[in-house]
Amino acid sequence: MLEGKAEEIIDRNFMRKFDRKVDLIFTSPPYPLNRKKKYGNFSGQEYVDWLCAFGPLFKSLLNPKGSIVIEMGNSWEKGSPVMSTLALKSLLEFLERNELHLCQEFVWNNPAKLPSPAQWVNIKRNRVKDSFTKIWWMSPVKDPKADNRNVLVEYSDSMKKLLKRGSYNSGKRISQHNIGEKSFLTDNNGAISGSVLTYGNTVSSDSYLKYCREKNITPHPARMPYKLAEFFIKFLTKPDDLVYDPFGGSNLTGFAAESLDRYWISTEASKEYILGSMGRFENIFS
Ligand SMILES: C[S@@+](CC[C@H](N)C(=O)[O-])C[C@H]1O[C@@H](n2cnc3c(N)ncnc32)[C@H](O)[C@@H]1O
């Protein structure tokens, strides 16, 4: 994990000296905010321009069939129960200005998210919980490397029963679909995943938090769940591929890549977050 601003580290040519290209850039940049956070997020058009400027840098690092995956939360207008369109605008401009294709949009649904924005959700009760973030999978090519067989999900109970029974009513449905006799009887060891990914953010960082507590380090306040990084790393890369997270935070991406036998690089502006991230690797390297 390299300390410093991603734009400077990439631009210093440091990363281009590696003799291999990156297969997946998986990241969650600082969100556009109305108030400044500790790590100094930009706001408004300044944010859009800042994010877009990463496009050429990312593309210069990427394998021809590589992917860029950006997770971005919603933001709200200051003082009113109205959503800001800045996150959408940033993603759209990032895509268009950098001539990238939107391979697929995903949603990370986080049922464990605390109610927010509190003023409207808890006090005035005129909005519901803002409980998802957008994830945009982009690439310079229309058909980057990907394999949905690597991210199969458990079959539903009814599908499990059907597979056990080994038969179902074939023929024409009201929808006019013609269901063949055997179409649903092949056991593929799981169902094809949907694009809404539901993961709570409550588990898997116990040892990280313990480490931070012991070392008196402030834990990262915006950690994503392991499952989210795992999904995209397995879906879009193979073992020994290289994964890069420019806004590494607690280095969840690096930890997931390491656990899945991929190489990884992360950059992070805050030294404290880097020090904390070492807690993720205690069990791996000790
Ligand atoms: C949303 S957090 C990432 C959290 C991470 N996905 C995790 O699970 O721990 C964004 C991170 O980007 C870092 N950051 C902000 N500007 C940066 C920059 N220009 N270069 C590198 N890191 C930056 C912040 O310090 C923050 O830790």
C-alpha cells in the first residue's frame, strides 16, 4: 500500500514502471459532499472535474480487457429533503469524458445501513432510509474479461426442490415463453447472480477493529464489506491478476485480493488509515 494522493503516485510514473498492467481498478472514491470531511472531499463541479481527471490515469494503467469499478453513495442537498444529482453527474461525466463503456450498473443494497439523512428519516419522517449505493462497472472495451460462473449464488429453495424432483411442467407459458423439457434441470452449482448485491456491513472486520483499538488508531469510517470486493474480484479477474484500489482506505480491496490469490496495489492519502489497514493482514502474514 502506497501512501499519498493517487493522482500524484500514478503521475509520478511510479506505477507505470511495473512490468504488468492492472486487470481491475476497484474503488470507492471519497463521495461528493456538501460539508468537508476529514480527508477534504471536493464538492460541486470541482468534484466532477477532480474525478474525471482520473480517467486518463486509470486507462494508462489498465490491461486492454481490464475493468474499472467505482462504488459511489448518494448525497443530499444541504438543509433540504432533496437528493443531489452530483454522484450521477460525476459518474456520467467520468464515463463520457473518458470514452468508457458502462458494462453494467450494480446496486449495493445495505440492509444494515443506519437511517439517514437523519433530519428527514428520523425526525420529520418524510423520507425512507437511504440504503443503497451505486456501483458502475466500466471499461474502455465493450467486452472486458468477466465470467459470471465465478460468482454464482445459492439456488432458491424452489429451484433446489425442482432439481431434486428432476421434472417440471414444460410447454408454453402465459408469457408466450416456451419452456423446454430439460432447460431448468441442469445443476450449475448455483444461480446466476443479479445486479443488486445485498450485503450488510457488519461482519468480517472484527480483527481489523481489534487491531485499531490495540494500536490506538482511528478505524476507517467508510469501510465496505468484504463480500462486495470479493464479488467483483472473482467476477472480473483470475488468480494472479493485478487489482488496484486508488482510494484504498482500510485496504479492504487489497485484503480481498490477497485472500483470493490476486496481486494488488492500493494507494491511500491518509497515513493513519494505512497504519490501521495492517490489522487486516495480521492473520495472513503471522
Ligand atoms: C470511501 S473511502 C474508501 C474506503 C475503502 N473502500 C474501505 O473499504 O476501507 C475513500 C478513501 O480515499 C482516500 N483519499 C481521498 N483522496 C485521495 C487521493 N487523492 N488519493 C488517495 N486516497 C485518497 C481517503 O483518505 C479515504 O480513505
